[in-house]
Amino acid sequence: MNRKQIKWKLRYGMQYFPFTLNTVLCVIAIWLAYKLIYTPVPKGEEPSPFIPFILLMGKMVLWFVVGLVGLSILSTFVSYFYYLWLKQNKGNKVDVSFTTETAKGKQNKLYMNARLEGAFRPILGFVKGRLFYDDHVMTDRFSLMSNKLKDKSLQRIAITGKSRMLLPDIKEYDIKGGFVYFQDMLHIFSLASAQPMSGHFYQPPVLTGKEDADVFPKKTETMDVRIEQLRRVEGEPLNYKDFEAGDDVRRIVWKVYAKNRELVVRIPEMYEPYASHLYFYASFYASVNTQWLSEGYLAEMLNYYKNSVWTVYNTLSHKEWEMRFIPDQSFSMPEQLSEAEKTAKIISNSVWHKDTALPQYFNAKNGTVLCISSLTDPQELKNVLDRCDASTVVYFVKVSNVFKHYAALSLISRLIFQSPQDRLSKLRTRWTFSPMRFQIQKREKEIEEMLQKSSVTSTVF
């Protein structure tokens, strides 16, 4: 058993420890109040005439508070043991479901809806829960504070709660289990019960701004949408037809006639006035050292890139064209999801990879929009740009921007007065002196210059 497993075992076992910091604080507070109120007046001192009245009021308040807290603690134990009975005999456990809510013009937000059948909350107390997922990572505690009533009745059948989920990475998570806690009004006791659970949920990407561009589809699947500019459809080299009256004799393929004695003509290039679908490509190919893929730097870069890709997709999806997102990784998606929901889930589940390089992934003939990152190989990008024209829109996401520091004074104040609160804050401090920084920024400069010299329409952000 390694150090990480030992740490997890200890943390898991500590969930059953019924006492909290509030237990110590409350015991000390009650002891001080008791000593203050019940300490007799020293002999020889004449107490003020108001002292007996004040002490009486103090005793009444003390015992009222002790009684109220005691009632809450007693109901906590009753609620807890009643739930253990329900769990043992009826199999009641916490059921959780996840929803993604998007207000107009705002970010995607992941919410968890929890439901506990049959249980009841302690008097003035709380019922809370927490999940652990992936490699034994635990979420913050969430509350179950609402009563679920039976239809057309005042009978309570469950307690429920809805909580916003704030997780470190934009990806799919695997639920391993959870806990339910019954707590009194002052959190003196916290009685835990393990919950066998399994399932998956994903953290969606969020909007980071608005990135717009003039785009025109290249792919025709239906003849419903007419475009302003004719779209050239190039004929294949062997795309011939039999010679007919009225055909241009200059298009006769004499080599075929000499061989087969058949008159055929090349089909000329055509100009299509219709285009129905805008094909959207986003490459997650990372042309970096394999060991870098497990670095915390690349994890934060991936989150930043996913948010940027989703922002571009969301902005362009409000145009009249129907979007088609082409992933560079294989996923199995539920059929009932809308195109936008499916795309958000694909983006969330995508990871940096070294399987499908950019030239094999991007179809210059059909693709209108291409998103690339700072981890794209410049030579492979050059090969792709040589096949594109001004109708191709390239969004270049400089993922090193995720580590941008604030103003100098703000940075100094954070270093002196505040300790880093999350992974990104810690990485920002180390990024300044990281060897990876110089390599990534050098590549970003090279890619940016390449885009400026090419014929494509490019946006850098």
C-alpha cells in the first residue's frame, strides 16, 4: 500500500468520526458560561443588588440553549438511526442526477440534484452529503434541505437538495460512492453513513467571451439555404461523360478516344449556389513530449482550450447555418441529445492526444472553421494551410494565456498576503520560470506568423 492509498484510507475513515471542531468550541463555551454563572461571590464582598437578577437570567438563557441544543442532538441521533434502519431494510440511499443549465448569454452551469427517500431532518439540524469520484477525490459537502411532498398531500416522502458543482477540470467524471451526514444545529455531531453509488457525469465548457467571424459553409447536404457567393465545386480528374451535341469540343479527352474510340468530355468546374452545413473542426492533437501530457500545465491549458472552442462554436451556431462538429476522437453519444448538447459533451470529453494529426483530421474541401492550439505542430499546420483559401476561418487559441498574471502590484499582494487557493494559482506562480513556457511561446509566435502569411482568415485569442 503506497502513501496515496494510506492517505485515502485515513481520509475515508475520518468521515465516520462523529466529532467536529465545533464540539470542542461548544464544550469550552458551556464550561466558561457555567463557571461564570455558578461561581459563588467571594466572602466579604457585597454583591450589587442587580447581580442576582442578572445571574438568574443568565442561568435561564444557559439552560434554554443547552436544552435546545440537546433536543437538536437527540433528534440527530434518532434521524440517523432511523435512516440506518431504512437503509438496512428498504435499501434507501441517495439518488443523484446532474443537469446543465444555460441562461441566455450566460455560461453553462452544472447542477446536482440529490434525493433521499424516507429520511427526515433533525430538529433545527441538517442532512448533508458528498460524493467521491475518479481516483478517490471528494467533492465539497452539499445540503439536502427541501421536503418532497406526496402529490396532493402534505405527507413528506423525501428530502432533496440542488447544488452547483464546481470541479477543477472540464471532463467526464466517474462516481465511486458517497456519504450522507446527519448534523445537529451547531454541528457538534456529524454522523456519517456510506452510500454505494456509481455513474458518470461531465463538467461542461463555459463561455469566455464572444468570437465572431464571417463564415460561409462549404458542404451541401440540402438545398434549403442559398448563399450570396457561388461556391466552386471542383470536378474530379476522371469525371467524364459521353460527348453530346452542344458540348465544347475543347473538352474532348483525345487520349480516351485514341484508346477506346469513344468521344468523352471532361465535366467542367461548377459553381454551386447552395450550401447547407458549416463544418466545424477543433484539433486536440498535441505535438509535445509524451511525458508532458500528464503535467498540470497541460491540464489547465486543456480547460482553457475547451472553453475557447465552445465559445467559438456557440457564437457561430447563432448564424443561419446548421453546424456540424467533427471530433478528432471517438465518442458514443446518446441519440436524444441535441446537436449543441452533443457538441458540449464531446468537447468536455476530449483530451490531448497523439493519434490523429492535423493533416489527417482536417478536410480542407468541406471544413469552414478550424480551431488549433499552441500545441499544434507548425509544419503540419503549414501543410494544411497550403490546401486552404480565404473561405477557411482558423481560430488560433494561445493556451499559454491561461497562466497570465495580473498587474504587478496585484501579483505582489497575492504572493505576500494570500496563499494560492487552487491548482491554477500555484501553476501561475511556477509558470514564469518553467522551461515549457519558453518552448510554448516560441511555437505560438511561429504559428501566428504563419497564419498572417497564409491566405486563410485567422483570429488569434
